[in-house]
Amino acid sequence: MERLEGENPMEKCTAVLKRCGLKMTASRLEIMQYLAKNHTHPTAAKIFADLKRKSPSLSRTTVYNTLETLRQHGVLQVIYITENEMRYDCNTGMHHHFYCKSCDQILDIDVKCKFLDQMLDGHHEVQEVHGYFKGVCNSCRTKRPRKGQKG
């Protein structure tokens, strides 16, 4: 699937909706553009809260239903990197994620996976790959006081 971010996210979002045969609605475009600009792997609640400020008439149900429709059509993927929490990612290509246990940030990481190559060499059709790394991101790690230092 084509990545949504780039020079003109509105054009890309419109093209993706057309290609998927989905009706172009203001809420679909708004949510897709939000995800294209925010690579934070937000929850549905975060997406709703952020978009509600700009669009007071937007409903929570519309956001949840739109996200599910976009997921069903392969426009975005859902990742379950933390317990009981669904995060949304408009990068639908096969990639891994790093979760910072300190700031809850989720980053995309490109890692060459030898197991994927073996699966593809066996002529299997790989539809999903989930690889999660968890730890403390560099930003949080450098903010922490070192042993012997006062914070």
C-alpha cells in the first residue's frame, strides 16, 4: 500500500480512497491526513481528541467506524504493542516497531528479517509480520540521571 505521507498528503489520501473504492468523506480524509502527519501510532481516543478540537461536530463513533473501515480496506494497520491498547499506523508495509516504556512513544524501524526471506523463499504468502522491540528510547535515556548523579 502506498504511504500516505509525502509532499501532498491530501492527493495521496484521495487517491488511496479512490483505489479502494471508498466514498470520499470529510472524516475519512481528515483521519487519513492526521495519520499521515502524526507518526506516533495514536490510539482512536487520541485521534478523536485531537480532531475534535478542529471539528467540534465530529463524533467518537465516526472516528472508530472510520478507522475500522480503513483497516478493513488495508489503508492502515492496527498494532497491539501494549496491553489492551490498539494503535493505528498508516504505514502498512512490513516493518517492526520500537516501544519506549518511559514515554509510550512507538517508532517505526526497518529491520531486515531473515525469517521473512525464508518464508518468501518457500513461496508462502506472508500477509502480516509483527516485530516489537521494547525498551527506553534514546531521548528518554539521555534525560535520565546517570548513577551517582542527582536528578
